[in-house]
Amino acid sequence: MAGDPAMDIQIRTITEEDTAAFDRSLERAFGQQWTDEERRAERAIFEIERNLGAFDGTEIVGTAGAYSLTVTVPGGSVPMAGVSAVGVQPSHRRRGVLTKLMRRQLEDIREAGGEPIAGLWASESSIYGRFGYGMAAPVAAFEIERDRSAFLRPHEPEGRIRMVDKDEALKECPAVFDRVVTERPGMWARSDIWWEHSLSDVERWREGASALFFALHESAHGIDGYAMYRIKPEWKDGLPANQVRVREQIAETPEAYEDLWRFLFGIDLTKQVEAWPRPVDEPLLWMLAEPRRLDFKIHDGLWIRLIDLPVALAARHYSVEDSMVFDVRDPLCPWVGGRYALDVGPEGAECRPTDRSADVVLEAADLAAAYLGGVRFSLLRRARRAEGDPATLRRADAMFGWDPLPWCHEVF
Ligand SMILES: CC(C)(COP(=O)(O)OP(=O)(O)OC[C@H]1O[C@@H](n2cnc3c(N)ncnc32)[C@H](O)[C@@H]1OP(=O)(O)O)[C@@H](O)C(=O)NCCC(=O)NCCS
């Protein structure tokens, strides 16, 4: 009934008996009806003991879950609670149910230990900042008319493209992916079950386009890149107007990168090529004759929440040796807030609570945003989200900055 306070809502971990009600609540929250095929695909990656239900009496009215992922950070990787399946039924919205779920989930992750950060993709960018999540790895999308996609420079292909079916893609792509994932902060490692899931190609996920096509790039060194894409068929006034939807393009070398994009821009019967999610430091912008035609847009992608701040900060590498004291505000998770000294020396990084005076004052969400090297502290200061002397913030920028920029390749 409208007006019921959220205090009547009980949060608990779901059990096998709750899964149908859990799914139903999530479907209602997202306004979707899953097919059996989709349910099977989701079940394969589901970690039931990591999923919470918000119960109004015996009915589940809200949900929040997590996957056990490992995400690349600059120079290393850390376990990450990959938060997902978050939803509150329209009948119970804006009564604090999500807030209860988020608090409980963050406490659970902290108590379980082992995951110094949580991460998520948000349906709306307004939702998670209040829970201490920061925009750590923005993503880009582009959409280009094929007849405006000429490259600036002439090109001799370095390798060849081989089109394969899904079984062969499942055999060949993971090795390429595994070599790339360690280089790029924000990417998470794909286990075998996640590969199966990512390529499960559920009908509804195709949104009217074809099943996935797979193209491998083979050079003298073997397979060093691949692309997965769909075709949305279209004929207009007797003319072909297909759209190529690039789901994933992964390349180990600049040569494979160029060959694969030239292949994707060259597919016959195509009017337009679109790709999402792409890294914000997309080299294509510097390779095309008309970069503006890419219609390159950036928005939030992976959001990060610090759970164990000293462990998280010590787990990554830094671009220069230096020391910095952060005063971190975190009303939601008081165990995260406090003053910390980060000392980066030749042996690596150490992060400890300190009484030293602060160089940088900011909220936990903003330190999380800077964690993967995706945003500079100087920029956060101009956004009035970090305080500190400009010269000191530039030193912090030099410490945290990393190449390549963070990117998350897939929604979880
Ligand atoms: C997003 C969602 C889970 C929020 O649940 P909820 O129980 O209504 O959230 P709460 O009542 O705890 O809201 C907490 C605060 O966040 C704000 N908020 C919540 N969802 C918001 C949204 N989508 N946009 C803007 N503000 C939002 C509330 O207004 C409230 O602010 P206040 O404390 O200043 O009043 C719910 O709207 C939903 O299920 N939406 C559809 C599915 C979805 O988008 N899920 C998220 C997937 S990543």
C-alpha cells in the first residue's frame, strides 16, 4: 500500500525457493518479461548466496545481487563485487527500499572480506552517487555512416580476417581477451561460464538484429584480435541500408586494431556502423579522414565503490613515486572514511591511516572515480569535488594517471 514505511521491509539473502519470486520482482522493476532462454542464460552465472531480497511480508518487492569478478587496476587486478540485479517494484518505489538494500549489501561485502571494491553499471546515472559510487571508467559510443568512414592514411593489411562460427570463437577469442584484459584498467576477467553467457546470444538481446558474427584477425604471430557484431537488416527504396552493430572489438596490436575496423567499415550492404561500449581513448578518432563523423559520445560506464580503501589503494601501481595524504569523507560507510597516507616507493604502494595533515580532501565516491586513473584530481577540483592546493593536486594526477585509460568492455 502506498505510504508504507521501508522499516516494514526485511532484507535477507534469498534461497533456492525464492528464485522465481526474485526474478518476478526484477522483471517488474525493469518492465521486462524474460523468456525461458534468457532465464537459463542468467541462471548459469547466478551466485544465489550473493543475492538479497527485500521482503514486504512474504513478497519480494526489491532485489540486489552481486557477481564475484576480478577487475584490472593499473598494474594489477583486484577482486570486485560486481553489483547487479538491482530493482524495486513500481509498487514500492521511493520509500527507501533501495537504500536499505545498498546499505546491507555494502556491509555484507565488507564482512565477507576479500573484495576491496564494488563495481556496477547503472541504468540511470542519478542512482548510485549517493551510495558512494564514483564514475571510474566512462565509456564511449559511436555511430558512423559507412560512406564517411574513410581512413586518413593508406594501408596495407598486416594480417587476414577469418570468419568463424561461435564454437571456434569460443575456442580462439578467450586467449586474445586474456592478454588484453591485464593491460586495461576497468576490464574484468571473463571466466568460461561468463564466455558462454556473453555469447549466449539470447533472441531478445539481439533487438531485431542478427545473431552474432565472429571475425578473427590472424597475423604472423597468430590470432591477435577479433570482432563480434550483429547486422540489423534494412532495405529502403530498394537500396541496402544495413546497420553493423559492433558488440566487441578487441585487438592486441595497432595493426590488428586497424585491420579489424577496416573490415567492419567495409562490409557490403551497410549504411551505418555503430559500436558500444568503446574506450574513451579510441584510436579511431585519430585515424579517420573525418573524425567528427564518428559522432563519438561519452557517458558513465563502470562505477566503483571503495570498500577497503587501504587495500584497494595499495593494490594498484602508480606512475610516479610520491606521498600524498587523503582526507576521505564517507557518511554511508564510516569504516571507509578517514585520513590516509599513500606512500609510493620503489617497492610498491602502502596506504595507512595517518594523523598527518591532508593534501587532498574529497568524498569516497570521488576517490573511487580517480582510482583507475580515469579522472584527474585537478579536474575534480574544478568540478568542486576535491579540495587541495593546485600544485599538490597535479602531483596526485601524476601518481594516479595511467595509460591506457580505464574502460569496461561489458555490462554485468
Ligand atoms: C532505481 C530504483 C532501484 C530505486 O529504488 P527506490 O527504492 O525507489 O530508491 P530509494 O527510495 O531508496 O531512493 C533513495 C534515493 O535515491 C533517489 N532515487 C532513486 N532512484 C532514482 C532514480 N532512478 N533517479 C533519481 N533519483 C533516484 C530517491 O529519490 C531517493 O532520494 P532521497 O533520499 O533524496 O529522497 C528503482 O527506481 C527501480 O527499480 N528502477 C527500475 C530498475 C532500475 O533502474 N534498477 C537499477 C539498475 S542499475
